[in-house]
Amino acid sequence: MVAVPDTRRTDLVLLLVAIVWGSSYLAAKAATGAVPVLTVLFVRYALAALAAVAVIAAGTARRTRPGAGPRTGARLRRGELRYGSVLGLTQAAVLAIETYGVAHTSAANAGLIISLTIVLTPFLDRTGGRGPLPPRFFAAAGLCVPAVGLLMSGTGLHTPGLGDLLMLAAAVVRAAHVALVGHLTAGRDLRPLHLTAVQTAVGTVLFAAPAAAGLPGLAHASAATWGSLLHLALFCSVFAFLAQTWAVQRSSASRASLLLGTEPVWAVAVGIGLGGERLTAPAALGAVLMVAGTYWGQAVERTHRTAVPAVADRRAEPVPTS
């Protein structure tokens, strides 16, 4: 039998990412209420890039000390530059659509609608060689479909708002990004921190020119606005990008998407607890369906993940001969 790796540490890291990203919607809404969206995106990326470079430099300096082990260096490898640039483009697209979306809807609603990602990612995830996921997985993820409808209905049936539609689009792009992370990093010797540094550098360059007109306004930004920007940059970008890449390399894009699917719970908790938002009865039912689908699907994926290696191992056993 092939030993199945312990996934508890990986799951914990992904759960922390979900908590941090759940808090990002209220932070983004607060920041975009005071600063233009493109300026928020540029500052978020620029601060994150500086932080990532600083961490890499500090780690390199520490490894040069006597007895600190082999020096890996701060120089980027060709694969990190190549794949980090691609992932930087897709990540920037996700954050741009998300940030515009959350500016036009509630933080709780944004965090709940984006969880449609868990339905879409398995259709795009082709990594790991574990074969297709069982129908039960898609049935579990399918609970999110009526959940999204309830969330978008608010207090009754009506035409979806601009923010809701943008968050739906963000869910599609994020699903593609998560699957791409798994595809590009699987089996490759890529350092997550260096990959994150490239992604944040790409985002900084992309949003520099569009954000230029709004930069002078930062001089008058309040301490609360800067606190939101720092939270988005250091925790929701550097930590989350790094942790997500590290975890997907050791798990699967589908599993990562399921655990990150707990993000709406934290988005609702932060939006209601700190942002003073209200959750209507239909939205509450939608949230329950979303969480139920997430946990059911996670259990199905875990069973599938642990069963396939065992089957492959039995097939590989030599057949006795007389």
C-alpha cells in the first residue's frame, strides 16, 4: 500500500487563507470608498511586491550565516519568472474584477457569490492523475447554484446588480486561476515565495499607469484607509498568494478550491460583525447551502483522493505465477 500523505497541515494553511480572504471584502469596500479602485489595486500590489522582496532578501541573508545550511539565493529561476508572469496576469484579472464587484455590492454578498468557484474549478482541474471526480462531488458543489441565486435575490427576485454580476465573472476567472496554479506548479521545483514576488511585480506594473491619476489623493487618505490597504497587501496578497501556491503544490486544485470555499463564512462574519451589514432570510439560506455543499464536497474529494492511490498500488502488485 502507498502511504497517503497527511493533509492536515495543508488544510490548515488553506483555511487560514480562506479567513484572510473572507476579511478582504470589507477591507476592499472600505478602501474603494475613499480611493479609486485602480489606485487601490496598484497600492495593494506595490506594497505586496516590496514586502515579498524584503522577505526574500531577509531569508537570503540568514542563509549566508555560518551553519545556516546551503544558500539558495534570491535570484529568480527561469521557471519562476515564466510561470509567475503568467499567474500574475490571471491573478491581476481576478483581483480587478473582484475589487470592482465588491465596490458595487455588500462585502458579505461578494464573499458568498465568489464561492461559485468551487463549482467551476473541478471542471478545469486536470492535475494529479487521479481520474474524474465522482458524481457525488458535483452534486455537492451543485448546492452552490441555488445558493448563489438566493444570495443575488436579496429580499426578493429582481435583476442582478452590477456588483453581483462582476462577482460571478470573478468566480469564473478565479476558478481558471486556481486550476492554472495547479497545472503550472505540479511537479516543478518552484519556490512559492519567489513565485509570489513575480506575481505581485506583474500586478504592480499592470496597474501603475491606470492608477497614476488617483495617487495624489493618497496624501489625504485616513489611517483607516491605509490600514485597509496594508491588510490587503500584506495579508490578502503576500501571505495568501504564498500560502495558496504552497498548499496547491501539496494538494490539488479541487481540494484547495473546496477549503477556500469556506471563505464566504468569514466574509459574512466580518461583514456583519465589523461592517454592520445585514443578512436577509434568503441570503442566510443561500449561505447555509453554500457551506453544506462545501463540506460535503470536501469529504467526497478526500475519499476519492485517498482511494485512487490504493487502487493504483494494487494494480501494480506482481501477479503470482505457478
